[in-house]
Amino acid sequence: MPVSGARVVWGEGNPNAPVFVLLDNPGLREDREGRPFVCGTRETLQLGLLEAGLDRELIYVSYLLKCRPIRAYDKPAAREACFPHLQYQFAEKKPQILLGLGNVVVETLFPGQEADVKSYRGHWHNVQGIPAAFSYHPLAVRRRPVLMKYFIEDIRLVADRMKSLQ
């Protein structure tokens, strides 16, 4: 997969967190700094976590693609190449809950289905034996603030499930 830089970004947060947050790919700042979750995505996600009452220490954030893709790339091939790394992370981290953010995540985890966040959000699903909830990508929420209430509802769904597990 062509990448814009040489950095692989595995994830950030509590490595033993019960909630695995999955985004599509690192952005320019993540690639440059070698850390995920450093731009507006971080701000929006942190605001959603705060509003929903989900402690930041309960999450680990990672990506489907572990490197920032260049503009023109074969998306299915890139996802296929990186998917084994994601499966390894699931096996290693053993999350209790998966929170997938954005249409790309939904489409990748449910291939061949009519899959979009709007139809998957608000309900529990199963991804490789992990209870999974889905919501809008934080950058979509930044661009369309009307989505913030749904974003918070979806994170609250995860927070409530976490409380029932403790």
C-alpha cells in the first residue's frame, strides 16, 4: 500500500482498555508525528467521551489502515493488506467492546452488505465475537455539528454497557 510517510501508527491510549475505538486511517499529523488521534478527530472524540460519561482511560484508539494512504490508492487492497494486523490487535488486546467510527469502518467490517453508519448506529452488532457499536466519524461530526447529538448517544450506549460489565 502506498503511504505518504514511513510511519506505522498502531494505536494510542490504554493498551489494556476494554473499549477498542476503530477509525479508518491516520491523518497527516498522525503520520508526521507517529501518533494517532492528534488532530480535530481527537478533540471531537474527547468531547463526545466527556459528554457521554466514558472515561478516556477506558479506551484504546486504532486504525484499519496502519499508515496514511496517499491520494490515489487501491482501497480494497489496502484494507485487505491491513486487516490481518487489526485481527492481531483484537486477539492481543481482547477488547470487551468495539466502537467503530465512520462508514469506511462499517463497510470493512461488514463486506458485501449494504453497510453505512446511519443504519448500524444505535444498535449492538457482533464483530469477531466482540460486541460492537458504531457512530459517525469525528470529522463528519465536526463538519456537520447536527450529528453531535447522535455521536454522544452512540458513545453513551458504549458507556452504559461498560457500566453493566463492571
